[in-house]
Amino acid sequence: MTHPSVSIIVCAYNAEQSISETLDSLLAQTVNALEILVVDDASTDGTAEIVRGYQKRDARVRMVTHDQNRGLAHGRRTGVDHATNELLTFIDADDIAMPNMVQRLLETLQSDDQILGVSSYRIYFDDNRNLGVQKVGPTTRDEYLKLYNGQKLIFLSYPNLVRKSDVLAVGGYRTDVMPNNDGIRYEDFCEDLDLWCRMSDLSIDGRYFITLPEPLSRYRKPAGSMSTKNVRIMQDKMRWIKDCLRRRRAGEPERSFASFLKGRTPWERFSDRRADAAAGFYKHAGFAYAQRKYPALAWYLLLTGLTSPKLIRQKAATQRTK
């Protein structure tokens, strides 16, 4: 099987501690027809200098630099705009690709013209050990179509391989979600979920997303990422994405994020906050697990289950710890 060229987009900000390991894993891919495009989001450490060193050694590495820090959604959008190939995949600057990551994604995408995009499971880890296997995404066409027909959110994970033309057809990554004076980058929350759900509109012609049930990357999950301070924003953003999806499918215009939040009824707000609390408890459980604090893990899982049994069922279905 011949492999077309792929652009791997790596968004980086102050990643000098991890970017070399990430780039080494990408340069070691079993597929050589690659462009590795690093989007440096105005790093203030040695990230850009490290990437320039790789550029000198390997022509497959290229870098685009923001003149000021703009955040993840802008970084991904810049990557899409500057990618020279039709096929795109994304990986963060502190993640590690398995040697066959691109090959497996390509083989799957090329096996069926109806495949809209392909993702895979991934191993998540901290600096000391593997924490588990993240199992997210439909692994069969029928499973995906059940989600699509039920107007469900389409959760995938990175890496995923998609076509640039499809990404652009639905508007790409949104960068103007809700301008504000508080410095909150709402566009950086669930920016990938928003894109995948808009891309799922293309399934009207029978196209589908599929996930390979095998880990093709290692996803770094440091303890600090377990912070619960942004849970409410993430949850509200997901609710808005679902509202947008249902409105598009009904032929109605989307509401702005601000209008959506303003339109929530008192009962909906109460239910939202209960769900937010459950999500926060679950993140605390993840932090306790990473710290090997097992009594705290049991306590937070209990609180999660009492607050939202549905969330526990969902997480049990999508994750397997080691």
C-alpha cells in the first residue's frame, strides 16, 4: 500500500522539557512521507531553539511561530492553515507516538472511502508510570452511526487522521467563541470536540468516524492537569456544543455561547451544577489515583457515583486502568 504525505501538527508552548521526545517519536515513524509542523505559540523558554535544531537535521520538520501567545485553538487553526498536505493528524508537544501510529491510521483511512476520520486508543501516563488506557470513540461503523442518529456528542481522542478539506468545510477550529474581558479563552475548552461534532454533520452521506481499539500514542497527564477549577467552563462548553449540533441537524441557526448560557432555565442550571460537581469529584479521583492515595480515590469515586451514577457508567465504559 502506498502512503500519501501526512502533516503532523504539534502545538507547543514552553515545551522544552518534552518536545525532543515528541519529535524523536515522530521522526521514528514507519511511514517516512511526513511533514512535522510545529506551531510555537510564542514560547518564552528554549522550545523554538530546540525545534530549529531539528529543522537543521531533518527537512521533514518545519516550524511556524506566533508573534504572541494565542492559545491552543489558534495554534491548531494555524497548523491547519499552514499544513501542506491533505491528510492531517495532531499530537501535543508532550505526547509520544508509537512507531506505527501514522501507518495504522493511514491503513485504516485508506481501507474505506467512507471513513471521515480515524482515531485510536492511547495510554496516559505521568512522569512515573502508565496510568491506564484511554478508550474513547466508536470502534465500528454501526457504533458510530448509533451516536450520529441519536444526535450524541462525538468523543474521539488524539491521534486522529482527518482530511484538511473536511476540516475547512465545517469552518475549522473556532477561535471566536466568547470574547470577554476576563482573559478566559473559551475557545480552548473542548475545541476538538466542537470540531468533531461539526465534522459529524458530513455523515449525512454515510461517512463515519472510527477508532482503532489499540493504543497508538502515550498521552502525558501530569498531576496539575487534574485541576478542577475549569470543570464548569468545560461542562458548559460541552452543553453548548450539543445544543449547536441539535440545532444544525434541525436546520436551525446556532446560538452564541453567551446566548446559550443566558437561556438556561433555573432547573437546567441546578442540573448543570450537579453534573459539574460530579465531574469535579471524578477529576479529584483521578488526582488521588495518580498520587496513589487510594482511600481518597474510593471517597471521590463514591461521591461521583452518588452525585451522578450516569457519569460513573460512562467512565467505566471508556477507561481501563492498569
